[in-house]
Amino acid sequence: MEPNVLLESLIEESGVSRAGLAGHVNRAGRSRGLSLRYEHTAVSRWLKGQRPRGQVPDLICEVLGARLGRPVGLDDIGMGASAASAGTDTGSGNASLSGFVERATALWRSDEQRRPHLAAVPAVTGTSAVMPVWEWENPPGGHRRLPSRPRPGEPRRHSDAQGGP
């Protein structure tokens, strides 16, 4: 089983705890006439890659979509048809590539959703970007001379023992 990073990302983005998600899923199930008793431990299993049975994946989408204010599908939570087929691929590494793409997508989504203001910030270019590095490499006052250490067999000078020049 592969960890479900897409679901984890959406849970973090929605700001709900594992116990909170379980409770919301139970309530959403009741509205459909289902008697569910999920707890935080079930959510932990889902995050480890276990897929819940029946209508529960749809309920998870419903709950997270309501909290995020946008539609959330099975593919978004890592429980769609593509997630099921990725686990059965034993071919030329496509499963690892798709897993990488899913993880990168989840990371991008979580970054974008937490800090949308960063998209509007212009990139630092030109002198403003170079000067801090130049100043760090070239400290004010010219080159600093590091204190010399006596070579093996040379007697120590009094100024060496004091740490002075």
C-alpha cells in the first residue's frame, strides 16, 4: 500500500483533524441513511493507502469539498480509478512515475492553497538579488586575514595563545 498523499494534502488544506473528518463522514453518511462509526484510526488507515468501502469515498469528497468550498472528486483524494490501476501496474516504472506526479501535485496544491498571495509577488532580479550574495562574499573593510597558526614544531608566540594578532 502506498501512502495517500493526495488525501493527506486535502485534509491539511481543509484544516480538519482526523477525528473531525471521521465525525463529518459519519454525519454525512447519516444524511444518506447509513450508520457509520468511523474514528480517527480509520482516517489513519485511509492515509496509509487503505480504501474505505461502499459510499465512504464519495462522502469524504463531499465533506472535504464543503470545507474547501470547491468540488472534490475521487481522483483528488487519491481514490479514483487511476489510483486503483496505478497499484496494479507492474510494467516499466509507470506506477512510480504516477506516484511522483501525484505527490508533486499534492505538494503544489497545498502550497498554492496556503499561500495564494505568493503568486502575486514579483521575483527578485537584478542588483537586488545579487547584492546580498556579493556583500556576504566580500565583507566591508576588505579581506579579513585569518590568524595564522604555528606549524608543527614551531614555538607558539604569546599573541597566538591570547588570540590576538
